[in-house]
Amino acid sequence: MTTGGEMVIFDDEEDFKREKLNAGKWAKVIFDIKDFDSRLIDRALIGCAVEQYQWTTYQNLASKSNISETKEAFIRNGFEEEKHLIKIGSLIQPLIRSKSLSETDTIDSLMKQNTVWLETAIITEVAEFAQVEAHQIAKDVLDHLLLDHMTHASIIASAFADEIDVSKIVDGRYHLQEGRPLQDQMAGVKSVVRQYYNRLKVGIETKVRIHTIISLETYILSQYQNFLKLITDERLRELYATICAVEADHVSMLNSLIDPSEPALELAITGELAEIYNHKRSMRLADKKIETPFKDAFGEDLEHLQILADIADDLGIVELINRIPVDIPAPEPSLTIDGYITELIASHG
Ligand SMILES: [Fe+2]
Ligand SMILES: [Fe+2]
Ligand SMILES: [Fe+2]
């Protein structure tokens, strides 16, 4: 990471307006991922989640900033996150245009399939992250989430086994089984709050992993809430509302890990790193035909990181900039998802 101590010169007003005039094109569904790797759908969902979350981060930063140049930088970056969200989302939306869909699918069944995709994305990501997580409290939280989501996925899959073909979504990546029983997921507020880490001592990898999962959990919660607005089936409404109650705890649990003395700017930098690493992993999986949304977002997120580093430098937060790593390698877990979950269930049993 290079820092010159000079503010990055932003594109002028005309460029910003021109970008907006192009907004309609971002949502153009150009790609068909029907035949692509299921792992890429996970990455696209996680991509949407980190982009959505980073947009909110910039809104918060902008509302707290009293320097007009900095405020404009946050607003501009936030606008680009919105663009990234729509571009990456266009790979998998409307709903998830995947190999699991058939001509006769109804909106209800599309939403049911969608939730299995979301559950699968978080299960595969958390199972990898938890295995390589060195911070014990963070690892415990990840394990906790994994067991809950295993249950959510298997309840949805078994409840609607006659309507949706879950095997095409799970795609041999893991075996559906209950983790923690649903009634045991209704915890008291004291057990939600965990000991936060020390921002100066914790590894940046841990921060990025936790940030990625906070983004994903927040995204999943909002998806369930949106589905609740659309579905009429009583059984489904009850299930989704119950899952929402658990998801809200997951978000709180993860947020309680964050050091309260962490500057907002540092959180934004962590958010950029979460975006950058996700897009990088996506680009490795995507072939030429569909890599554009990830590549575009990756390039602009690197610029965002530089802008934040420059602002941090201007504010004299040098320590923060020195901690930005050049790269964080993708996790290389030693166990399969099933292998890890079996171990986890045995140790919690
Ligand atoms: Fe982005
Ligand atoms: Fe969750
Ligand atoms: Fe960004």
C-alpha cells in the first residue's frame, strides 16, 4: 500500500453524473450462469453482501464527517458500492437464476430455493473460515453460526423436499444435517455478547473474516425480511420469522466481537479488504464470460482502499495504514465441510 499524504483527486462532477446516467445498464442481465460452478454463486452472493454492507458503512461515515472533501469521497465510494452490488447481483438475479430453477417454479418456490442458496453460501464460507481462525473467541462464534445454519438449511430442505431440488444447490458440497436444534438457538441476551478483541493485537485476517460474515449475516437477515413481505404461506412465514430472530442474534454476536475503540475509518478499511479478497477469489473461479462484474468492482475497491489510506494518512493514523496487508491468501482448510461439521457436532454433543 503506497501513501503519498496527498488527497486523491476525485473525478469531477461531470464524470459522476455520467456514471449515473449509465445506471440502467448496470442491471442488464448479460450473463447466464446456469452451467457455472455452484461455488461461484456463493461468491456472487457474498459479493452482494459485502458491497451492500460497505454502502451502509460509507453512509455512516459521510454523516459523521464535517470536512466536505472527505464527505464527498465517502459519498462517491458509497455510490460505487451500489454500482458493484447491482453489477454482481445481475449475475444471479432475478432471484437466483441458477441450475436449480425450472419453468414451472412459482415465486414461493423461488424464494425457498433462494434461502437454500443463502444458507449454503454462509455454511461453506463459515466452515472454511472457522477452520483457519486462530482467534479462539472469533472461532467459537463462527462455529456457533455454522451449527445454527446447518439446522436452518436442513429444516428448509426437508420441509419443502417435494417442491424444490436442494441437491442441485448443495451440489455435493456438504451433507444436510441438523446442527443445533432450533429451540436451543433462542438464547438470552447475555449469551449473545462476547468478549471483544483488541484491535491492535488481533490479526487483520480475523478482522476481515468477521467483517465478511457480519456483511453476509446482515444480508441474509434482510433477504428473509424481504421474503416475509411477499409470502402468504403460513408455515413458511412462521419459519422465516423464527430464522430472522436467530439471524438478528448472529449479527449482534458478531458485532460484539469488534473492539469499541476501533475508529470508523478502520472499519471501512476492513470492509474494503473484505470486498477485495472476495472479488479476487471470484475472479479465480469465473471464466472470461462472466468475470467483468467482479473485475470492475475489484479495480474500484482497490481505489477505495487507497482513498481511505490517504484520508487516514491525512488524519495521522499511520499505524492503521501500516497494517494494511498486500494480500490475504484464501483459506486452505484441512477438512471437508462435512468432516469439520461432524467434528463440531461431536465436540458440542
Ligand atoms: Fe465495492
Ligand atoms: Fe446467521
Ligand atoms: Fe469499495
